[in-house]
Amino acid sequence: MAGKLKIGKLVVIGVGLIGGSFALALKRARAVRRVVGVGRTRGNLSDALRLKVIDEASRDPAQAVRDADLVLLATPVGQMSAVMSAIAPNLPAHAVITDAGSTKRDVIACAQRFLGARGARFVPAHPVAGTERSGAHAAFAGLFEGRTVIVTPQAGIAAGAVTVVRRAWEACGARVVRLDAGAHDAILAAVSHLPHVIAYALVNMLARRPDPARLFGLSAGGLRDTVRIAGSSPEMWADICVANRDALLAALEDYGNELEQTRAAIERADAQELKLLFARARAAREKWLVKKRS
Amino acid sequence: MAGKLKIGKLVVIGVGLIGGSFALALKRARAVRRVVGVGRTRGNLSDALRLKVIDEASRDPAQAVRDADLVLLATPVGQMSAVMSAIAPNLPAHAVITDAGSTKRDVIACAQRFLGARGARFVPAHPVAGTERSGAHAAFAGLFEGRTVIVTPQAGIAAGAVTVVRRAWEACGARVVRLDAGAHDAILAAVSHLPHVIAYALVNMLARRPDPARLFGLSAGGLRDTVRIAGSSPEMWADICVANRDALLAALEDYGNELEQTRAAIERADAQELKLLFARARAAREKWLVKKRS
């Protein structure tokens, strides 16, 4: 793997925002010769072909991976076990397999159960990037530029496979960091999965009120930004919530306690305490989020 | 008040983002001759003078309003009673008084208590606009373009005063709607005050975790947008929470119930129910928020 990364055949299973953008970014970097996209719906695969996200479409993952060099699993995490058991018998010995799932312990458990010996070349990865849009038409080559990709290979994974995955993401413009899968799941439950649950719940609560048209009509940019991620794929996020259940329940409990502290201060009309709580949040946001690249 | 609106002397008490932008917008529209800014801190008033947000600075509201034609109260709502009782004896009979507070029932109660006969020319108003930044240096003339300003004059307010306030906001580029003060407070509790409480609580919960630098470092655009409004003024928002306590507690209760329904579905690992909840939220956001002007 010295010199420039060159993947012969890339198979992307699940040609949505993430899978499609990975294909486009590697094409732009001239790091891949041919991309085969695998999907469940004809319409999305047609979009992907028309937009040159992929060079060839297939609805059969087992056939598609026969002569693959790199396989990216970019389906909702709830489909990982079905896809892995379908492709396992046909994976070439040299192929590297990776995924883009937002949870890692469950995907590793799937790989251990379904990929057999090929599991030693499975490199769990999570690109921390996305928009609230989904589907091949939402994909773009620049999605991962300057973003972080977390890889969580456990002991026993082939070092060469880890290198291929790291270099592929670097070719997409991403920065790659290595993390323990459990730490990954706990952190992402807090900074990503919880905010999604919050945004969905807030919109649902507002939509249940009388006259939601007037209610939303009187909202401003604050609400719009707060709930932007409530536009994200329901299927993908339902799967993530189930896959990362324990870490997410722990994060929800912490958040509930924090919210209760604020609620109690409001009930007491304790402006001093509220000011302290809000000032602490503002300072933390300033310190850790404002200077981050968008 | 036929023809073009022309205010002789505008007094802005509280030259922050909202008060400063109101002054700048009226100047740009050539709808005001002279702007006097009143504030508590020398630094912010100097900024306002230097940036030509105001023409004259004063630290004494009672003196400043002596020959005012229009007075805008743009302080945090917690200061309204002190400001009103200070200016009441010196308000000219012809002057129109208005405010820009995010809550309306409490401001109306203040006016009834402290403005005496001048209360008949007090027009409660709330520009539904803002950014997470505060202070005179954050002000800009275009802040209210295309935004909504809600006026909530109760029975007995002079029609001419309402017209002046409506036309002033229209000169700033805003659309003015009239609402009952109670309806205003209930709606804003849900679409604005609750999202702020949520954003502050989420940041505080994350900041309490071990290694917050790593935690925030692995977050993406979703978290950043969700908590953007946690950068808002702590003092202003503490006051709003106290001023609109009952409506906000009711909104928090609804939100808590919605969140609990989601939490229970996560605990049951009920992907179907989660998918339904998230799809409902996505559809509501799409219908009511996506097509709104930013």
C-alpha cells in the first residue's frame, strides 16, 4: 500500500448521502477505478447512476462483492446483519470491508457473528458528518472535507486493512482518529444521538398543539436551527437509537436531570440560578464549539 | 400620521442587538431625526456612538425621555419596572412608548402599574427576530427585514400610538401582526423560550461529562446548530423564563411527556414506533418550517 491509494473495485452497499459522497470523493481523488452501488430501490440507484455517483448498479449484494477490493456498508445499521450474512460467502480473501454506521459495538458484534474469517479484514468506521438530507441525490464529493472519521478496530484486525480504510477516508479529505468502540458509542450517544432525539421530540410536541400553522409561523431562526436535524432519515435514526440503546438511555437520563434542574429554577422564579446555568452553557459553547470548523 | 413616518427624537433604552438594530433600521429608512441611546455601561454606549447606532448617549433614562417622540424599551424584561417608574414622570403627553420584550403579559402589568396615565400610549410589541449575539456591536439595520413583529395592545390603548409603532416597525422592513398578550406568551413559550432552555440544558449536560474537549471535538454540525441559541444572553433569557414562568412550565411539561414517549420506545427497542415518531416530526418540520424564510 505504498504510494497513492488505488482501489480497483469499490462496492457501496447503500448509496445514500454517506455512501454516495464516499464514492464521489474517491472518484474526485482518482483513488478508485470502478464503483458498484447496491441498493433496495430502483429509483435511488437510477439517480445514483444518472448523477455519476456510481458506475454500475446492482440489487444483489452477494453478487456485487464477488471481485470487490473495498466494500463500504452504508445502510441503516438495522440492516447490517442481513447484508453481512448475504455477502460473507462471496467476499474475496483480499477484500477490505468497512462501514459508516453511527454506532460501533453493534456493528462489530454483527461482523463477529456473520463475517466469519473475513471479519479480520472488517474495519469499523464512522464518518462524523452528514446533513439532514438523505438519498443519492443529496451526496456530494466535499461532504467529508475537514471532518473527522472515527475508526474502532478491535484487536485482531489486519493492520493492512486498517491502513486501506484510513487512507481512503484521508483521500476524501477527512481526518481519521482511532477510538475504542465503547468510548465511541458513549460519546456519540451524547453529542449526536441525543440531539436528534431532542429535535424530533420538540417538533412533535409543537405539532400536537392547537393551530400549529400559526405556532410555527411565529417562530424564528432559533427554532429552525434547533430542529434542523429533525429532517434526518427516520429509519436510520430509529435504528441508531435501538443499536445504541444503553448509551443513549444514559445520556437521556443525564439530560433529564439537567433539564429538571433548570425547570425547578424556573418554578422557583430563581433568576439568579437561571442566569448562572445559562452563563455556564454559553461559556462552554464558546470554548468548545464556536471555534470549530463548520 | 398621514404620509411618511417621521420621528423627531427616538429614545432607545437598552442599546443592544434589538434596540440598536431598530435605531439603525429607522435611520436607514430616514424615519427618524435623532436617536438618543440610554444604557448602564459606558463601554456599550461608546460602541453605539462610534458605530453611529445612536447620535447621543445618556445614562439617565428620566432625563433622556423629556422631549422624546418615541421611546423604545429594549432592556432585559427584568428591568422594565425600574425603567418605567424612572421615566413615567418625565414622559411628554404626546410621546409613544413601546417595548421589544419577549414576553408581553408581564410588561403590560408593569406599564399598568408604573406608567399611570401615560400607559394609554404604551404599545406592547415583540419583534420575533434576533441572533445569538448581543450588544450594540451586534446590531445591524437589516435584522428585521421580512421578520414578524407581534403587537399586543389591550383595550384602551390610543389607536394613534398603535399606528406609530406599527409604521415604525414596517419602516424597519417587518410585517406586523396583532395578537392577544396571553396567546403571544403561550405561543412564544413553546416556539422560542422552550428551545432556549433545551439548548442551554443540553450544553450543560455535555460540559459536565468527563473530557468535554474530546466530546465536543467529536461533534458535528447537528449539535452545533441545535445549541446555537445557547450563545444567547444569559441575563435576558433568565428574565424571560421568570417573566413567562407559567406558560414555559406548561410547555416544558408537554415536552417532557413527548420525550418520555420516545425514551420508553428506545427502552423497549421499538424501532417501528421510533420510526413513526421521527417520520411524524420530519413531516411537520417539512410542512411548517422548511419553506419559511430565514
